[in-house]
Amino acid sequence: KITQRTEADLVHQVEANQLDLAIVTYQKDLPTSVEITHEMTDDFCLIADSSFAQPSAPFSGWATSQSWLYPPSSCSSRLLIDRWMEQQQCFFKPYMELESFDLMIQFVALKMGVAFVPRRALSAFPRKHQIQRLSLPFTLQRKLCVIRPRFSIVPEQVETFVKGILFS
């Protein structure tokens, strides 16, 4: 069973042994009943629809005039993006907040705005000709980790999934 929920819900469900594992953004304050089994770096990229002109102005000036699609303010990816945008001295409200990076990519393809999304999320998007990655002079990354209950036995098929698909 694969599910997509908020990170707080996922951590809670792993802690309560309701899930065998979860993939979440790295957190320093994970409960002691949960352990990290794998970690990986996840790069973000800035995407726009395929007809969008590459920005020529400095990022901070250009960014304030865009319709930004953001993850919800409560999620760790949003906090990461907000911190980074503050460093670039960009202060603005998102045009839309969406729970799913997949949905954000769909809306960008429909010319509804621009978005930072994990590069990995783009691999599943079937109509790549409708979007483009914009060039940026910086890197935005997050650290993902796989968590599981500390004292559990992980089924073999789950271990195979984690090792063979996510980290190959």
C-alpha cells in the first residue's frame, strides 16, 4: 500500500507501526521510536511552461513578477524554499498552494505559473515537451530519508523496493 500524506502524518503512522516505512524530508527532531534507514539528496529545479522565455533579469527582480505555485506553508519543502527565497531577498505570496508536486507540474504545463519541484518528480511527467527547466545560478536541495519503526522487521519486498528503485 502506497500513500501520500503530510510528513507529520507519515511520521506518526510509522511511529504507530501503521506503515512499514515512509519517505520524508530529513528532520532533526524525529521521534526516538523511528529510525532512518537511508538518506539521499534531492535537487529542486525551477520549471515553467515550454513557451516561457528564460529570465534575463536578476532572479530577485524577475521572481516577484511571476505566479508561483508552492507547496503548503506547513510542509518542510515549503520552509526550505521560503528560507532560500529570503536569502535571495524575494518576498511575495504564492499564487497557489498545492499538496502535490505532481499537481504543480501539471499546472505549470497548463501555463498557470512557475514552480520549484524536485527534479525526480519530473521523470514521471509524461508530457515533458510542455514544460522546461529554467537556468538558475544556484542550487536548491533537500535531504530525503526513509524512516521505519525502530524495532520492526521490514518485509523483504519493502527492502527490495527501497534499494532497487529509490536508490539505484
